[in-house]
Amino acid sequence: MNTDDLEGGEDDGYNAQGNRKYSPVGAQDRAVLEMASMDPGSSATASQSPIRKVRARTQGRMDSDGKTPDVVGGDNGPHREHKLELFGFDSLVNILGLKSMTQEQVLAPSSPRDNEVVSITGGDPTPSGVKMGTMMGVFVPCLQSILGIIYYIRFSWIIGMGGIADSLLLVSLCGLCTFLTGLSLSAIATNGAMKGGGPYYLIGRALGPEVGVSIGLCFFLGNAVAAALYVLGAVETFLKALPSAGFFTAGITGLSADSFKDNWDSMYQNTNSDGIPDRDGKVYWNFNALVGLFFPAVTGIMAGSNRSASLKDTQRSIPIGTLSATLVTTLLYLVSVFLFGAVANREKLLTDRLLTATIAWPFPVLIRVGIILSTLGAALQSLTGAPRLLAAIANDDILPVLNCFRVADTSEPHIATLFTTVICMGCVVIGNLDLITPTVTMFFLLCYSGVNLSCFLLDLLDAPSWRPRWKFHHWLLSLLGALLCVVIMFLISWLFTVVSLALASLIYYYVSIKGKAGDWGDGFKSAYFQLALRSLRSLGAKQVHPKNWYPIPLIFCRPWGKLPENVPCHPKLADFANCMKKKGRGMSIFVNILDGDYHECAEDAKEACKQLDTYINYKNCEGVAEIVVATNMTEGFRGIVQTMGLGNLKPNIVVVRYPEIWRRENLKEIPTRFVGIINDCIVANKAVVIVKGLDEWPNEYQRQYGSIDLYWIVRDGGLMLLLSQLLLTKESFESCKIQVFCIAEEDSDAECLKADVKKFLYDLRLQAEVIVITIKSWDVEGGSQQDDSIEAFNDARKRVASYLAELKEAAKREGTPLMADGKAVVVDEQQVEKFLYTTLKLNTTILRYSRMAAVVLVSLPPPPINHPAYCYMEYMDLLVGNVQRLLMVRGYRRDVVTLFT
């Protein structure tokens, strides 16, 4: 297939990465006809067009006919041509290894970490080592870990203390806990590839890095302390094994119905520190204490998942091997309860810690030696497994304090091993097996509850990515397993439970404060997403009640385009956005518009969005960044104001910085853009807040004094009042008081208006001083302030008159109606004069009463219909002149405050 057949025109073609242009493909196109009849395994003719750049290494290989395939040179070196390249299948084959399309053998890459470069190697994969199956990779390690020291030197004693009945209940309870945890583990482990870290990896990717690290570190401590448990067990076995004992002597009855009957009931009592019954002993044993002592005998179900990198098929071996080992050991424990309960009397059960070796035949010494070797082997296994877990946590680079434990994937964690050994030696110094065992139990139960909660959350949310191959799971079983773990923890010791939970909580808090942010696609993010969707649906499309109204400001970052290119937003806009929220609750949407073609500016928009998001996070503002590419600023804003948001979570206030620079910079397009923004907001039923003096807006550390003055001229649904109250909740404005200025036309109306406003504010639970100003009083007083305003008024009149004269001359010259801003306008010069005079008097009043105010809020007049935008900007310049910090507010057609509870 010749590439010339694919080249199209320059305007309507699709521009690929290799600067190729494709014409639309029809049913009779040569490319379609050729692909419809080709053989999937055939090779394509050589083509000179470059393919998508993939960092790859190709190895020499021959096709089925013994010939070398056609290869061509390109930017990436030699590569093979494919007829499906039109659809991008060539790069897909290289990346995913789709052998069925090209009969190639391509090594599929493993899941890389973020920002990691993956090298794709062609040809047969090189085996990294011998992989193990279910038996030796999972079942045997789990069996070895579960059948530990507790079974050999404590289980018979537990039966003697608790009796056969309670021992059966004990084994069943603990076995059920681990079996349910095994089901949850199987479901999570078969939902994707696993890396190092075992349960830490599973929990962290399901519940987030904070929970994963906190439980993972506790699990590490549990494994480190477990090594001490095994060492102490080996020492105790060695000391007890020195005196020899014969068979059927010191209380061994053989299988006896009488012994079974005598040992059926429990006999909880006091013992000394060695577990020997003693009425004056300081240790009292009950069922709860036996749970804490026995539970380490059922741990070890994570041994298979910890070896996931060494398994041939993790998604088959982990479920089958783990659950098989759990069931076999639980059955063995149940049989052993009957066996030990029938073979010796209670005194022998309580005094002979090595009953398993005592009743062994024909060589009891082999059992003793086996116990010692087995426990020392388990200790070594913990001393090698725990450091790898700590290294896996450190390698995720969540906590900087753990960086000293980081190692390469193929290296041994020497520093972590030394640290684990120190912890183990410290626990060995304690020298009390019965004291260390409940500590190990707590940490293991905490880990198991995390695994169950992870599966519960993932199963309940049922995200599209939740597709475990292990089908025998349910969120109710996972929840039952988690609750059972917590119940067992409190059964053992509420004090140990509180301490372990407090330790995990402290680690969680430390990770959330000091840890690096990481998004692992955890279940909490999915839960938040589904909760947001459900909340959004429950809100519906109806208007929110005023009691539940929250401001959702849409912050227009660069409306006038006069900020440096590397500055995504005015530095004080986020400070102002925070002032519109009560105690930080709420959401702001920061938007910016890039002029240009979307296909050309898409990458620039992504980069600009990252910069804007960085700015928002730096300012500690709860908000999101959005970048829109449009042909011009007006069309871009018009699209934003119509479509931004979902349902009742659409922005309801548009915040724009006042264009103070427009006259100084001679930016003639700004008046039209400014008026267009206000009119678009009115049509879209959005409130508007225009901020003047943003450069002087205080941050959270700059305390303001004086007053917050409101010039309440028109009905705005209470938005201006609400904004003033929100300002008072901020530390920078909390020392200010509110003054409400109302405008009355006649003096006779002043007192009545003042009383009505006071009553209204009282019913709204707002504290404010009410001041009524009559229009007649505007003409009474003069002074320097009024003289300055009159001078500004005269200058504005001259500029407006000159502007209107130019419009009339242009209309007369071209023989058209009076045109401005691309549309016909009707100008009543007397009305223009009136508007200029009204804004002059309002500005004079503001300067007279509110020159020392911390901030002034005034009603925003709408742009007059059919007036040129230039005239409206002149009105606004007169209104805001010489006012340091001013908010012009226009509400929308609804109330945002209510008088009722």
C-alpha cells in the first residue's frame, strides 16, 4: 500500500504525529479493500512513512517461511511495517504484544510507576528466575507459617485450661476469622498484578496511602515482634527438652474416654508466670486471654501473597493455596483438640508444655529438635520478611523519614534488616512468651481487618475496574470478617486494642501531614465519587432552598490579559475567593480562556491547567482549575457561563477583577468585553461581583479595622448582606463592623425606611448599623471631595461627547444607523448626562461616609440597553473613582437569605 494513496488536502486532513495528513476513508478506498482481503499473518509492503515513536529494541527473527521480515529505517531505527498502521495498530501491537495480528512475540511491559520510562524489547522474553506453583509457592509457606510455636508448646496447655468445648469454640472463632480474611485477600489479589509489600500493597491501593502505610507499619512491627516470639519459643523448648521423659508416664493416659470427659469443661484459674496452676498466682486466665494467646497460631495466611513476585500465576495460586492452607490447619487444630483432650489428664495438660513431644513415638527427641529448628526457621523467615515489607513501604516514597530504608528492586534491605533485628532483640530481652503473644495478635488482627475493609469497600462500590478472578466473595462476608477481627481484639484486651488503634491513628495522621501526596486509585476516591454522584442526583435540578444556599464562585482569572504569561492568576484572587466561604467550606472554580484553535492549543491548555491548579493549592483554596480554548474571549466566556458545572453544583456567582488599566493602557476592546460579561451573566441568571482594588486586598494575616459599608440600592436577594457576613468570619475582617447605607428619595421616607431595614436585619440575625441618605442631601454639601468628583465628572462628559461625535460622523459618512460595538445603538444624550450625574453623586457619598472603610459594597447597575459599552465604562469609572477597595454586587432572580428557621 503506497502512502501517497493516503495523503489528502492540507485543510481537511487529520494531522498525525508524524506530520502525515489522511483523507477521509470511504467504502471503496484502496486501503479498505486491501485490508478486507489481507491475511492476518502476512507482512506488509515497505513504506517510507514514520511510525509513532516507541522506545524499543528489535531482535533478529525470521518468519514462518524462514525469511527475514521486511523492515525499514525510521526515527526509531529498524521497524516492521503493518497494513493496519492506518488505524494505529502498529504501535498497539508493539506495546500490548498482540501476537494474533502479526505472529510476533513481543514482551509485554509490567505496570510501570508514574514518570517511569519503559523499554519494550522485541523477541522471546528472558526468564527472570524459576517461578513457583501453588503448592511450593503458597500452600507450603502458609502451612509452615501457621503451624508455629503456639501449636507445639502452648496448644495442649490451652486445652487443659479452657477444656475441649471452649477450645473447639476458640479454634472455630479464630479459623473463621482467618478464612474470611482469606476470601477477601483472594478477591483483592486476583484483581490485578501485585508488587512487593504483600498486605501493605493490597491495603494501600484499596484504602489509600495513609491507611496503607499506617497498617503496613503496624504489620511490620507485628512481624518483627513475631520473630522474638519464635526465638523465645525455641529457647523454651530447648530448656524444657533437657530432662527426658518416657512414653505413657507423669499423667499420659493414651486415648481415654475418661480423660476426654474430664477435660471437656473449662477450668480457668490463676497461674504463675510460667503458666503452672497456682492459687496465689498473679495471672488469671479466661477465654478472652486464651484467644490472645492462641491467635498467632492461625496467622501466616499472608505468606503466599508476600511471595507474589515468585509465583507463576498469582491469580490462581494465592486463592487456592491460602484458603487450602487455612482449611487444612483449622481441621488439624480441631482434630488436635480431640486428640490432646483424650490422651492426657488435665494436670499433665497444664504442666507439660512439650506434650506434643512427650506423646510422640518412637523418638520424642526428634519432635523436640524439630520444634527448635522449625521455630528458629520461622524466626529467620520473619527477620527476612519484615525488612522487605519496610523496604516496600519506603520505596513508595510516601514518608521521607523512611528514605533510609529504600533499596533497589533486586537488592537486599540491609538497613531494614538491622532495624528489625534491633526490635526483635529488644522483645527477646523481655523474655515472656505469654506477654509478647497478645502484642503480635493485635498487629495481625489490625492488618486482617484492613484487608477485609478493603475488600468490603471495593465490593460495595463495585467500580468498573473491580473485576477479581476469584468469584467467591461478597461484601457482607468481608464486613463480617472485619467486625470479627475488631471483636476479637476487644475480647483479648481493650487496652491493647486502644493502644494499637492509637498507634495506627498517629501514623495515619503523621502520613497525612508529612507524607507526599499519592493517588493510587484507592477505594475512598471511588466512594467520594459515588457519593458525589448520588448527592448530585438527590439535589435534582430544582433551586436550592435559601437555607442551604452556598456561594459557588466562578473566578475569571485573566479577563483582560495583562498578566505575565507565567502568572496563571492574579495573586489576590484566591484570597478573595476564600473570603466568600464560611470556615473554608465551599468550592471555587478558577477558569481561564486561551485564544486560538483547540487542536493547536490543547497541550498548552493542559499545561496552563496544571499551573493554575498549582496556584490554587499554594493558596490553600478549595477549588478546581479549568482552562477553555476558544476563538476569542467573549465566545469562551459565553460557553463557560452556560455549561460549567452540573445540576445544582453550577457556579452561581461570577467574580471578575475591575479593569482599572483599560484607559491607561488604551485598551479599546475592554469596554465591550466588560459589558458583554455582565450581560451574559444576567442572561444566564448568575450573580456578579466586580472587585476593584484587588491589589490591596488583605490576606489572612493582614487584620483590618474600621467598617464594612454596604450601599444597598436595589433588591439583590440579600446577596450583599450575605457577603458582608462571610467577610466577618475571616480573621482579617473580624474586627470590623457593618454599616448599611440606604437611599431614600424624600426626607419623609427616611425614618420609615430605617425602621423597616432594622427590622429586616434583626429577623435575619444580622448585626449592622443602618444609615439612610436622601437624594436631596447630595446637593447640599460641597468641599474638596466634591470638587474632585466634579472635575472627574466634567472630564468624563468631554470624553463621552467626543466619542458620540465620532460615532455620529462615522454613521453620516457611511450612511448607516449609529453603530457601536458592532451593533446599532440609540443614544439619548440627556439620559447619558443623567447617568453620569447619578454615579458622580453616589461616588461623592461613598467618599464622604466610607473613605476609611475596610471595604465598600455597592449595587452594580446593569448596562443600559442600546447604550455603547464605552459610555457604561465611563459611568463605572466615575462610580469607583478614588475608592480604595470596592465590591460591585449584582444578585440574581432568587433569595439567598431567609427569615425562617
